[in-house]
Amino acid sequence: MDTLTQASVPAELDEVDRQIIAQLVADGRMSVTQVADNVHISRAHAYSRINRLNREGILTRFTALVDPIKAGLTSSAYVTLKVRQHSWRKLRELLTAIPEVHHVALVGGDFDVILLVRARDNMDLRRVIFDQLQSMPGVLDTQTFLVFEDVDTR
């Protein structure tokens, strides 16, 4: 089985795995002891499960969620890109190197890529879109959708 096929095969998760994941999604800083208590398993069992979830790439990283407005990122937009065929791999590298780009997804439909861009203000957002995104090799067209309000669902 090639790497791409392996990466797209869903992992076998049981109810304990799902509960552990839910606990860590709710609070990535939760201690293993607290996870174990909440899921009603031993600390050693929780530790081995979390290690396996990490090793298998199910848990990919632990991170902090930041309020963009309080962090000074007052202007956000979803930007869609139409791109040249076969430019995705190189484009992905370029897009992920831009600090203001917070999420990148290859999608199907009327456009090929959608980005979440967060910037200090509208002038900074304009710079990212016009000076960086639209000038990238392989980008044929962009469309910008300003975000007026974010609602965190987690």
C-alpha cells in the first residue's frame, strides 16, 4: 500500500479512543491523569492510548486556540483560489509559509483551494491577497469573503 493510500485509510477507533480524543479536543493541556479519570481508565492505559494515537497520526499536535481579535488580528477573510492543474504541491508549500494564512484546504467545486487569512487590519489583508496570493505562480484567480464574526463551535 503506498503512502497516500495509507494516509487516507481511517484508523480503527473504539469508544475509549473517541472519549480520549474528545477530552483532548476540549482541553489540549489536560493531564493524562485527568484524561484517565474523565474516561474511567487507568493512567497507564490512558498514557499508552494517547501514545498510540500520536504514533498513528490520529493526534497530530497539541495547540492553543487564540482569539484573533484579542491577538490583534482584526481583519479576516476566506480566500478562494483557482489554480493551474498540477501546481498544488508547490503552491501548498508557498501558502503554508505565509504567516497570515491560518488554514489551507484543497477542495472540489467552483474553486480549487480555500484559505483562512487573518491579518492585523484591512491594509495588511490587502497586502497578503494582492501582493502575495495573486502573484503566486499557478494562481489563476482569487475571490475574497470577509469574515464579520467568528463563532467557535468547540
